[in-house]
Amino acid sequence: MTDAVTLRRGWTTGTCATAATKAALMGLWAGAVPGQVSVILPKGENPKFEVVGGRCSSDQAEAGIIKDAGDDPDVTHGAEVRVTVRPSNGGVVFRAGAGVGLVTKPGLPIAVGEPAINPVPRKMMEEEVVALAVTYDRTPDVEITVSVIGGAELALKTWNPRLGIEGGLSILGTTGVVRPFSCAAWIASIHRGIDVARASGLPHVAGCTGATSERIVQGVHGLPDHAMLDMGDFAGGLLKYLRRHPVPRLTIGGGIGKMCKLAQGAMDLHSGRSQVDLGALSSWVGQDLTDCNTALEAYTRVGPNLTEAVAQRALKQVKITLQGADITVDTIIIDRAGTIIGRAA
């Protein structure tokens, strides 16, 4: 297995859009799109990028950058981020081209109706406009249209539809760098989901550990898609943010193994970072389960007495983590077939 230390970093869609903007502007103002450009990232790094599909005329220019996500399993890896620039009627104006979404719900850092181009990428592109305007003695009045080839289809594999970003991807990044398998990025997505839910006035959200539990919990409570927070293993990231940004009601759902770990107080439910304590399970049901290999085997032996105990203790741990926040909570445990095998409220 590859050592995480050796994993290769990549570049955000925001960095790619900035590089494409710089190349296109050089085409618009200097008459030729370069074959390579470099950009300065928020922390001072200065990576270089190969430019594809550069073309220009007297009134507009365009350039593309192929997104390299490094060793991160990013859905946009290999996609072309393309920018078209033309003069504006004043200042820097951002447009969503094909494959870039529009914001349709409040709660995101970009206003409703705006292209889904986040603040840091906007700032990076604006800084390139200002710098190049000085270099070429131009006024920094530019319309920047950002597109992602195939972005509408790729967006269906992301949180964007739930967050109210319609028609394509978001142009993202705070540091300009993609760090492989970033826990921070996942948790940030959870936080944005909570922000959107709160801004939309949703009275009930749910955090689930996987697709099956999510499907069942959503059906049980009749929740809309944007109420479903993709918690995964990051129970702590969800609960600690809700503690400071509460909603009226929360459901936590998952399979027996991960819900056991939550019941035992784990806030990171990944198999590499927390384990089921079979001794604790034994004490909960008054039966020796230490010879079991998994929580599922323990459930097969004990039945509903175990899952009801786990659901109750998971509920208790959730409330402890919420630290008195005014949130009504319930927990649901689901087996792999999608059957509810434990509940607590």
C-alpha cells in the first residue's frame, strides 16, 4: 500500500481557472496565448501549467488547463478548465460557462444567482487581471467566463445538487492545492451542507455513514436531498459544527459497526482510526462477545438487544458532543439489506 507521505499533491479547480485566465488575458492583451504559465498561490507557491487550446482575436481570447488532482480521487481529475476573457463594461465580471454551476440556494459563500466560483479563486483571478493590466498598460475591465468540459455530468457525482448549485461544478480552493484524501475537504463539505440547510430554514437534517443508511433514513423521515449531510466517518466534524450552528432536529444513521464506535465515543469512525470494543459490547448486553470478530457477528449472535443498546448509547454520545445545543436527536441502525435493526430517540 502506498505510504500517505509519498502521495502527490494536485491543483484545485480555482488554481486551474486562474492559470487559464492568465493565459487567456495574455492572448487578449498581447496577441498570443502562451504555451505555459505560472501563477502565485495564496501561500506563495508558484506552480507552472501547460496551456491547451489557446486562441485569441481582437475582442476575446480563451485558454484551457487540464486539472491534475495528484493522487487524490477527485472527480475533476483530468478535466479541462477553460476560460474565455473579453472586455467588460467595468471591473472584473465572472460568468458561468458550460459545466460550471449557478448558486440557487442561500448559505454558500457566493450569493444566489452568481456563478459557483468561490471567493478565493475569484480573488486569485482578479489579482492576475490587475497585475497583467499594469504589465500591458490596460484597464482591468474584464469579463471572465469559466467552463469545465463535461462539468455538468461530473457535478452529479458531487454534493452540488444538494447544495443548490445547478448546472455544473463549483470552482473551488482556499490554498490552491489539492491534498490527497483530504479529511479537511470532506469536513468542509459537511459544514457547507449545514450552512445551506440553516439558510434554507430546514427543520431536520440527517448525517449517515453510507449510501444504504442514507437512503433508508431519508425515506423514513421524508427528507429532501439537501437535508442529507454526507457525514461518512466524520461524526465529530458534523456534530461539533452543529453544536455551534444548530438545527431543530438531527438524525444519525448507520450500520452496526460504525454506530458501535459512535456509541463508544469515537468521533472518527474510519476503520483505521477507531475500532469496535467487543468487551464494551459484552458489558452492554451481559453476554461475552469477545470471541466475535466483528460487531456484525455480535449482532448475529445477540439480535435486537444489542442494536437497541447501541442505538441508545450512540444517542447519548451524540447529545454529549452537542453539549446542550437545542437539537432534538434520534439514531437509526440499518443492516446491509436496508432493514432498520435499532432505533433510539
